[in-house]
Amino acid sequence: MKRIYTAVLVLILTISTTSAQTFEEDVIPTSKGDLKITFIKHASLMFEYDDKVMHIDPVLRMGNYNLLPKADIILITHDHGDHFDMNAIQKLSKNNTRIIVTPKCTEISEELETPVIMSNGDTRALKGFMIKSIPAYNIKHKRENGKPYHPKGEGNGYVIMAGGKKIYIAGDTENIPEMKKLSNIDIAFLPMNLPYTMTPEMVADAVEMIKPKVIYPYHFGKTNTLKLVELLKDEEVEIRIRDMGF
């Protein structure tokens, strides 16, 4: 009986902790009001701006989405399961939600209804956001068969423009040459975990190319984020560390 009671107590405590989950938030002033960023976990983010909600790479196992509002826009960087979760998309969708995906996402799921398909280099204006897709891929890090974890052309990063601010969501990528073409980036989300994306040294090199005002390391697994702080100690960039490990 005692063993059963203990198991029930653990279950109750787990449910209570999950329902009470809190998320870190930052507020960014723009020319058209505040942009609120909610940090969920791993690569999952939420933006709130001009009475609109954008979910980026929502995945149910990353957080309690019962606590968060439904989406006006859902932005998916690529088709891997820690970024593309149809259950999360369905949970967060309402009648007029626009779902932005890569062409590869439509190949692996027939459940998407009238998605907005963006390939590398495309630009779309949706619900007050201007969104441009940027290549996201590996050059160095590859599987045992020699294929990159993220082949060129299959994944997107995105530059999101809202209220005069330019936010770069890099997706799963390394420090690719295309980053040199980015300009006037206010905020950059850069992935930092091995073997799938970048080392701290690669992120530091990406910062050199992009020259953002603020960077958020994200998708960093167990990578030591303090190593990046040390590498960038002499650079004119603000580094904000939030709970995005996984």
C-alpha cells in the first residue's frame, strides 16, 4: 500500500509541476510596440507582436503548450522531429493560422492543409511580419555515411522583420557563407550543439559575419554557453543566455 501511495504522490507532483511551468520572457521595444519573446525549450520560441502570435518550431515535448496562446503564424525551419511536430501544429492552429514550412516538410506529411511553402531565398509578408528564408545547412558535420546532418536546400533560417527590428532565426545550420550577406540584424538566434550544428567557435565566427546587436544561443543541448561568452568578450555584441538547453 505504501508503495502505491508513493507512486500516486509522485504522479500528482509531476502533474502539478507541469501545469505550473513558467517560461522566460524578454520584451524588445519596436517602432510599433513591444515584441515579446517567450523561450520554451531547444528551438521552440514564441513571438507576440501587434496582437499577433507566432510560434517557431513548436514541439509538444519541449513545454506545456496548454499554457500558451494559439498561433496566427507557425514557422517551421525544417522537417526533423525536434522542429516539426504535427501534433503541436494541430494543437496551436486556429481557423486562420498560416503555417510556413519547407518543401521537404510537405513531402513527409500529408496532414498539412494549405501551407505557405518557402524555399531558400523566398520572401513573404504575413499578418504584419515580413519574413525572408535563409539557407540553413551543414558544411563540416556529417553522418557516418558522409551525408550532412542538414543538407543544403532542405532547411530554412528566417529573417523576421517587425516594427523596424530584424530578427534572424538561424535554424539548424553552421557558419555558412550566406551569413555574410545579412545586414542590420538586431537579434540573432544561433544554434550551438554537436554534432548537429555549431561549436562555440563556429558561433563566434557567425557573429563576426552577421554583426548582430544581440545574440541568443539556442538549441544548445549540453554545450557550455560560457565558452561563447569568453570567445566574444571583446566583441560589440550583447549575449543573452536563456534556458534553451535540451
